[in-house]
Amino acid sequence: MAGTRFRIATAIAGIVAGALVAFSAALYFSRRISAYQELGVHVISTADRVLGVMRDAQGGGEQLTRIVPTDTSGVAQIRANEVLGRVLDRVPAYFLVLDSQDKLLYSSSLVRLLPPEDQEELQRVAFELRVGQEGAIVPIRYDTLARDRLLLVARRDPGLGPNISRVVAALPASTADLAAQMILGTLLVLAPIVLLASIGVAYLLASQAFSPVDQLINEVEAISDGRSLHRRLPVDASDDELGRVSATLNEMIARLEGSFAALRRFTADASHELKTPLTVLRADVERAMHPGTAQGDRLVALEEALQEVARMSNLVDSLLTLARADEGRFDLHREPVQLEPLIRDVFETAVILGEEAGVSVTLPLVEDGMVLGDRTRLRQLYLNIVTNALKYTSRGGKVEITLSHRNNGEIAVAVRDTGVGISAADLPHIFDRFWRADRARSRRAPEGGGERGGFGLGLSISQWIVTAHGGTLSVQSRLGRGSIFTVLLPLVEPDQAEPLSIS
Ligand code: ADP
């Protein structure tokens, strides 16, 4: 959880850092642009001041320039009069005065203080710079250490006559750069503080947000040790997400508790069921082995032992069937099964068993139908229900089997008996494993037969077989009046009946 908190804090810090960089860059560039705009205004006013000085001198009757003919080219040249230097030397600024032939008439005293290379570069740029053009930048050196850049702007005054084409004034850009750099400096000092503060706040917020999760984890850990499955997590209705997580976990814990309890019950029941035949078996074997036991008694003891072994083997078979069914590992070999012959076969067995038990078995209604199923399992299912009906019906009673179509494409096998019935309180439990309405009653050997009562697993297995075939098993019963067990299975048309194997 600490890792998640740290990840959230660093993610937020990353976002804040990104936003800070973007914000600083925007601020720096906008400040720089406006500083350069202000500087441009100042350069223009400097140039205008120089133009004003020249205009004043001209107004005072001074001739600032003169035309001189040259010998070589024959073209007349413009020259600055000495008065131009005299009036302009008093202006403390960087500027150049150019004539109408784009030649230098005058460079200010500050320009003349610059190193010669810088003066040359300044002139080169100034010659190209026209009035109305955007300012140009020229790097300069005051000395070996101090460097700067000049912003150049050209201005003209037509009133000065045709000889003077323009004044190119300049101002150091360092002032404009400084304004932007100061902002950058301030941001650089503030950024780490803001960043650290945001990481701290993000970590605190994440810790706060995760503290209920931490609590939940601790509680789940305490419950999941296996001995505390009866406990439940507190459900905070005000917290949507965590409330749902707690509710879902509670449902899961409840299911786990149910499964554990069922498992414990199942193991206890299975051990209990095996213990009795094992005790009987041991007694029988000891009796058979005793030197004083007569030969006839020895055989009786061995026969009883054999019965117990058969009984245990049945129990283990049933347990194995249910365990495989639970795991979903049981193969059902599905094939089209004609129900009429199957039910008639079950009926014949039931008649024989019924004769032994003194119960009459009838088959008043048989409508044939085909289902897709595992023939052996279906036989086991119907026999389970029919033998139960015989087992829980006393001598003189009746068992009636019917096979009939139902409206919704299903076929029903109903087994009705006039036996002991099941109380309403017991009905919800009869499909539970090892459940018997009355253990003592079930355990007694049925009258007329040597077989013992069941283990309470028959209906669980029947239920599984019916469900695996996509059907339903229902029961209606009244205590002392008898019961009706109905198995509904989906019918298939003969042409749909493709055999297939399903796990
Ligand atoms: P058993 O092997 O004990 O019959 P089952 O799972 O088949 O186990 O049945 C569970 C319990 O349901 C039985 O012990 C019995 O109490 C009750 N039961 C099942 N079938 C009938 C029936 N036809 N009439 C009355 N009780 C029945």
C-alpha cells in the first residue's frame, strides 16, 4: 500500500512539475516579449530624440550635410558637416545616422566606444535595416567579459531633407532580458518548494484515502485465518466503492463459511457412516477367527462381514460419484434414450422388490419419449427414487409409476407412494448429503429384506444426475400420507438426437 501511495504522490508531483515547467515557460516568454516591446518603444523614442536634435539644429539655420563631387566615379557624395557631430555628440545613446546612399554619416559617441568589429557589425545591420521594419538584434561586447545585445530600430524624418535617409538607434537588450530572467529565477526558487509541498500533500491525501483500505485489509487478514469465518466486515454505506467491496467480501466469506461447514459436516458424516460398518466388520472377523467359534457360526460371521464390506463399498462409490460431480469431472455419455423401455425395466425390478416388501407396484400410464442422456445414470436415478418409495412405504402400501408428456416439451417420470411421507420441516433438507428424516428409522432393515437403510446420499446423487441432464427433480409430500417424486427431463426429437459426450 505504501508503494501505491508513493506512486500516486510521484504521479501528482510529475503532473505538478510538468504544469510548473509549462507555466514558467509561458510566463518567461510572455514577459520577454512584452519587455522587448517596451524596449522597442524606448529605442523608437531615442531615435526620435536624435531626429528632433537634428531638426532643431536645422531649424537654427545649420546645414548638417553637404554634397561633394568625387574625382573617380563622378558621382556626388554626401558628407556630414562638422556641426552634425557637434550637436549629436551631446546625445548619450547608441545610434547611427545614414545618408540617402545608405552610407554612414555619423556614429554616436557610445557607438564609437565599442570594439571595431562590433561597430562594423552594427553598421552592416543598420545599412540593411529599413524604416518600418521590425527591430534587429546585434551582439556586442563592452569589454572581454561584459557582453550584451543591442536592439536596433530605424526611424526617419522627411523634414530633414533628402540627404539624411534615417537614424538607426539602439538600446541594450539586457534590461529586457533581465526582466524575464528575474521571473525565471523566482520560479526556479519557488518550483522546488511547490513541488515538495505538492508531493507531501499528495502523499498525505493518498494516505488518508487509503487508510480505510488498510483497515479493510487488516480485517480481511484477521478473518481469513480460517477460524474467524463467522465474523463479517463492517459495511460503510456512505462509501460507495469500499462499501461494495465489503459487502461483496462478506458474501464471499459467508459462502466460504457455508462451504467449510458443509465440508466439515460431510467429513464427519462420512467418517461416522464408515465407522459403524467397520466396527461390525471387526467384530465379525474377530468372531470368525476365534478358536472357540463353531464352523456354522464362523460362516454366518463371514457372511455378515461380506455384507458390511458391500455396504462400505456402496458408500465409497456414492462418495466418489458426488466428489467427481462436485469437481465437474464426471463424464456423462449422452445418447438418445427411449424412456419407455427404461421405465418398464425399472418397473420390473420394482415389482420384484415390492413383492419382497409387500408393496404393490403399478405402471398405469406410459407415453414414450426420447431424451438425450446417460442411460446408466438415468436408470440409477429412477431406481433410486423407486427404491426410496418402496423403502419408505409399509407393507400393504402402493407405489405407482407414470411416464407422461408435459406441455412444455418435457417428459415426466412421477413416482407416487402411500408411505410415511415427509414433514414440511424436513422437505427442504432431503437433498442434503447424509440427511435422513429419521436416522434410526432409516437404519433399520426393511421388513422382509436383509438390506440396511440408506446413507442419505441417494437423493443428492439423483439431484445431480437430473441437473446434469438439464432437468428438475421435485417432491410433494405429506407426513403419513405418502410422497410424489417427479423427474422432468427435456424431450428431444429423434432427428435432433445426436449422441455426444459431456464432462
Ligand atoms: P436414503 O439412502 O437414506 O434413502 P436418500 O438421499 O435417498 O437417502 O433420502 C434422504 C431422506 O429422504 C431419506 O432418509 C428419507 O428420510 C427421505 N425420503 C426419501 N424418499 C422418501 C419417500 N419416498 N418417502 C419418505 N421419505 C423419503
